[in-house]
Amino acid sequence: MSGGDGRGGRAGTLSYGLPSIPSSKLPDLRFISRGAYGTVSAARHADWRVPVALKCLQGILLDSDRNHLLKEAEILHKARFSYILPILGICNEPEFLGIVTEYMTNGSLNQLLHGEDVYPNIPWCLRFRILYEIALGVNYLHNMNPPLLHHDLKTQNILLDDEFHVKIADFGMSKWRVLSMSQSRSESSLPEGGTIIYMPPEDYNPSQKTRASVKHDIYSYAVIIWEVMSRKQPFEEVINPLQIMYSVSQGQRLDLSERSLSMDIPHRGLIIRLMESGWAQNPDERPSFLKCLIDLEPVLRTFDEIAMLEAVILLKRSKSLYESQSIYKSGKKANVEQIPLNIPLNPEK
């Protein structure tokens, strides 16, 4: 166990009970992608015998930066809630610093919504449950003392477990974001296009210091509602992020017409009101997540448990069928080792 200086050792336990996991316990690391904070790899923990995901920053870290990251990770470790992705420990090595989390078998909400070849149909009841669980998770973060703000809420960071329940990831990692951006030589002065989509207009100009606010997350949530209900990529027709920033700054928002939001959407009027209030130009006019939960709870009660179970079974069958067809077309024998782990971060294209 590490000493009381909060820095943690190469093994043992950090303060707040956050385990330090040596890299020797994560054999056969397989690179999956490069995400917002660095690289993402998959492994099977040697002792626990379960698959885990490892997100790590690589390169030289100053002691002050490493200590700040460890402190931030310890805070995140305290955010234990049903709809929050659990942090299992820290991989604190001289060459890199990484967060070890549970591995989510059904990937991200982004993959679910936009993988129409895998999931041709997503029942409405499950879409509403996903939106409700996102609100539950972020509302919990906002009610921590002090409040924990996500500030990077997007469908890539909403993960899905075996039963397609929500697990929110990458919350509160302000220092990780700053360091990962500074270490990326290809990073421009503007946030990446995918982040801009979910970012409120008051945060576009980094030179204007705005007070961190829960109103940032509710704006992002409104965009996610639109994405879940439409199964379209927000602003998919716009290539230049600057164009998105200009349009949103002028008060333009995503299309709410029947072209994007089908008239078949249950409780369509309520959903549109939630979006319009959530992405209001004035942050003070945006509702709290508690208000969103109060509005969504009666909607959830209109769907019975059998319908929800059938929806989950439908998605599982769709995924299984797609994987079987993919294996058949490739001519490979199906076994667990040949089926890739579905790590829930966007891979590089």
C-alpha cells in the first residue's frame, strides 16, 4: 500500500482505496484505438480473469502532472453509481499512466445508433430508457459534493453493458483532456468536430473564461436526445467545424421537422420541448437534469417490462446474426479469441 502522500506506488493501493494495477497484470494488451485521451487497449486481467479496458496517456509526464492525474482519478473512483462506468484502478508506470475500467461488451451508444447494418431497428422503449439512464447518471454527478461536471458528454462516451444499460464514461477528466491535447502534435487550436457538435456556444472561445457550469452538460444532452431519436449524425452535412460554430452562435439548431424526427416518435412533443429547452442560447434558461428526469419518468411508465425485455432480445439477436454472417463471409472458424473486443471509443478512420 502506498504512503499517505497521495501519489501512489507502482503497486498496492492509492488513497481513497483506488487500486494500483501493475502492467504485468494486464498481459497481451491489444491496441484498439486512439481516443480523446490517448490510446485504448483491451486486456484480460491475469488475476481477476475478466476483460478490462485500459485508457492511457503515453510520453513523458512531469511529477506534478502525474500527481494531478492520480488525484483526479481518485475523485472519479468515488463516483460509484449504477449508470457510471466503474474505474477499477490505475496503471501507474514510468512509461505511461492509465485508467483501468470495466469492459463494456456492447460498445458505445454511438455504435448502436449508427451501426444500422448491425442494429436495423432500435425499439422506442429502449431509446427512452437509454435517455432516462443518461439523465440519471449525469444528475448523480451533478449532485456530488462538490458537483462533478462531465463537460464531454457525447454518444461515444455513453457505453452499454450486456443488457444495453447505460454506463457513462470519461467524466470529470479535465486534466487528462488538457494533457492529451498538448501531447498530440496533430491537434489544432480548435476542438475536434465531434466535440464541437455537443459543445454549447458559450464555450466556443477558449480565451473567454467562463465559469464551469452544469448547463454545459444539459446542452450536450439535448443534442444526444436528437441523435437518439433521429439516428442521424448531428450536422452530418457540415464538414467545417467553424461553420457549425458560426451557425449555432447565431441561434441555429438541429432540424426538428419530420425529415429528421419521425411523426411516429412516442411523446414527440415532449421530446422536442426537452431539446429546445436543453439547447437554449441562454444557459440560465436550460433545465436541470432533475427536471428532465421528472419529465421522462411518466413516459418510461408507459412501457411495460415485457416490451423492454423484448427490445433487448431483439438487439442481441441482431448483433449475433451480424457477427455470425461476418464470420461466415470471412471463412474463419468462430471462437471467442477471434471475435474482436468491442471497445467503446471511436476508432481512427
